[in-house]
Amino acid sequence: MSETRPNYSVLSPIGFLTRSANLYSERTAIVYGSLRRSWSELHRRCCRLAAALIELQVRRGDVVSILSPNTPAMIEAHFAVPMIAAILNAVNTRLDPASMAYILSHSESRIFLVDQDYLEVASEALRLLPASDRPFVIWISDDQSPGRCPQGEVEYEQLFVAASAVPVLPLISDEQDPIALNYTSGTTGRPKGVLYHHRGAYLNAIDNILTWSIPKAAVFLWTLPMFHCNGWCFPWSITAVGGTHVCLRSVSAQSILAELKSHPITHLCGAPVVMGMIVEAQMERLERPVAFATAGSPPCPDPEGNERLGFEVTQFYGLTETYGPIVSCEPGSTWGDLSPDERAGFMARQGVRRLLQQDVIVADPQTLELVAKDRKQLGEILLRGNALMTGYSKDDAATTEAFRGGWFHTGDLAVWDADEVIEIKDRSKDTIISGGENISSIEIERARYQHPSVLEVAVVGQRHEKWGETPCAFVRVKRGDAISEDELLSFCRSKLARYKVPRRVVFGELPKTSTGKIKNLN
């Protein structure tokens, strides 16, 4: 009797590429400067790359790392590597050599695809590794970069010359097989390797389409780093709808505005700092509405400004361990009747569980009992469902701790209401305790963001002899604006209880993490 089950098939986003190549053969899949590639071309290249990796002795479960900005090679790696049941490790381009070397060693990477812009940092990372631990390096050249690949080394495009063009049949036999390995930012020690499986990637990619109402032939601008949670699974989502990936090598206000003018962009994503970058550039109103999804920190509550520019902003919430977004802020039917300040309050909430996410609760992290749905009682956000990591690579203790009690513990503190709409109040480790009272740094940040001159803000606790801790605010002011510490503190007193008002304001640039979020300044 045949072992093939006609009523079951492995869920994997790899199949999205074959479908789009068949259905939208000559439609543009990739835009990168003057480069254009159709879906049939992209499919052929991914098959050739997969065949080349097999010839390089890459086998099931091996890790293939890539260090690259948002280029066509990154899109190709998201299909070719998992196509042969290998594991894609997209390395953060902002890491230092020591962190990069740790990731290459810990992941036991077999192949390292490196864009020519990162010759120096990659070479230094490789020098830090014993010769026996170094992966085989393939350099990616790019006419849009001033850098150069080292002479005499293997170059990326050479892989496509001799490799077979015969489509490689996906070798995935189990949808729980790993598809990607992403490393956390590692702000409190060594970064942890987060394993994604094919099923979760498939479901989250579909969830992106459903939650954000992504149409067929969407045009997606790659402002979100693909090394960050595999670009929140959007390489697979946009492929599923036969859309167009507009690759962007360098993310700046000027490059974003240029692409918005040159192409009919429909969607883009990024941390609030990206939106701040665009707003600060004082761009003209867009000719057509553009959907902008943001996550990573409280959004700048400036709905009038966003609407004036033509952006339709959606707030997501997620973590590396959840493949990116897992909760979204769904606009209510009465939002059109709200004032800008009222809309800002609703937009600041993280929202409700996405359609394909099974369980999102706010509960006591020890007893697992639900907290009251009154938008007052604080609890931890706990998750359960298909779009969660398999676990931390080579770290059973951390995996067990994260999954204790049958739930994934996010470490984020929140409240919720009767409709189970969640609003994050703080990271458990970032709560400021002043005179025995818990103060939410996020609540203060949201109040500060309401001032029209504030572009970025971060609030931390500073030591105080009497109260133990008091809030301290770090603020970046919009270009061309000026505001004093007294004026900003006075503004905060009109929005917050007196004990929550920062005792000190520091003006200047705010440091960012390797994923572009404002860095914890504690």
C-alpha cells in the first residue's frame, strides 16, 4: 500500500514560488535599480542556486548563512536554501565581527554568502574562527555598491553558470523541519538562535496577507531588513500573491522617497524610526495611499501627520520567537469619528491576535491565571499556537523556561479589555519602581510623543536616594524645532500623574539596536 496520503501535504512557503512562476510567469517579481526579473526568471535562478548548493555538499539540516542588505540575492536565498531542506541563517548586517563569528560558529554554518559591502567585517569575523570552523565563503558582487569582492574567490553569479536549470523538487518531508535560524539581538548576553519551522513560516506568511489585506500584484518596498525575522515572512507573503519585491540596498529618507516616486508602491514595513525618518524629510503628500506596518516600540502617535502624507499605518506586535507579527491593531468601525488624539490612543494599542494565531492571553506569569479585562490590571503576554519557534538552538534550558506551563512567555507586560485588545505597558525588566510604585516607561514615552516637536524618545529609570528610581527621558527633537526641558516637563505634567513625570530630560541622538529599534539605555 502506498505511503502517500492524498488528504495531507506538508505546509511550506516554498510552494508559493512555483505557483507564482506558473501563474504570473512574465510579471515582474524583482525590481532593483535598473534590474528587472520576472517570476519565471526568479524561479529558474532559485532552482539553479539550490542545485549549486547541493553540488557544494549542502545537505538536509545544514545551515547556509547570508550577510547582505535587501538585495535580489536575499530573496533568492529565502527559497533556494529551504528548497533543499537546508536552514537559512540571515545574519544581521549591523553586528560586530565577534558577534558574527559567534553566530557562524554556534550555527555550524556550512556556506557563508557575503555581499561585497561587508568584506571587512566578514573577513575579521572569519579570522576569529579556527580554520576548521570556517564556512565556505561565496562573495556577492553588486554594481550598486562601491565595494569590491576579493580577487580569486568564488563569486555568487558563478554558481548559476554550471548549475542545472532543472527545477529542484522541494526536499521537505516534515513541516516541522527547520526553515530558518535567526539570532536575537543579544542585549543581555550571547544571542540565542531561534529556530523556525516550515509550517510556522507558511502560516505567518498567509496571516500577513489576510491581516493586512495584501492584494494580488502588490508592490512591496523593502525598507524592513530581511535579516530581521526573515523580513517578518514577507519574502514569502509577497511571493504568494505574485507581487513585486522592490529591493532597497540602503534605507534612508532620500532612497525611500525616490522609490515611492518611481514605483507604484503599495506596502512597506519598518520600525517607528523609519516613519520618523520619512516625516522628518518633510516629503510631499503621496499620489496614492501606501500601507505602512510598524512594530518594535510605541508608534509616534501622529495620525494627522501620517494621513497628511498619505500613509495608512498599522501597528503590529511580535518577537523574533514568533516569526515577527503575531498581534495587530485592527481599526474599529467608529475610528473615523474620533479626533486625532483619540485615534492616537487607539493606534498605540498593540491590538488583537491575528487570524491564524491560536491563543494570546494576558495572565499572571506564575499562576497562569488571566488578569481582569479592565485595561488596568497588569499581566504578562503569553502565547500558544503554530506561529511560534521550535525552540532555541542548542539551548534546552532556555527553551524549557520560555515554554513553561504550556505557554510561550514573552516578558512583555500588558493590560487588555473585554474585547481582548492588548496594550503593552512595559517589558518586565524595564518597569521603573519609584517609591514602591510601578511606572511604565512606555506610558511616559507615549505621552512625550504627543508633543509635536518630539521625534524620538526613550525613558529609563535612574537611581534616586529617596525613591530608589525616578524616570529619566532621552529625547530627539524634530529637525528645525526647538524645545526646552521645562517646556517638555510642563507638557508631561498635563498628561501624566506627577510621580510619573521624568525628573530629567537629555536631548540628543538616540542609540539604536542592531535591528534599528531604540536601544535600552539602562
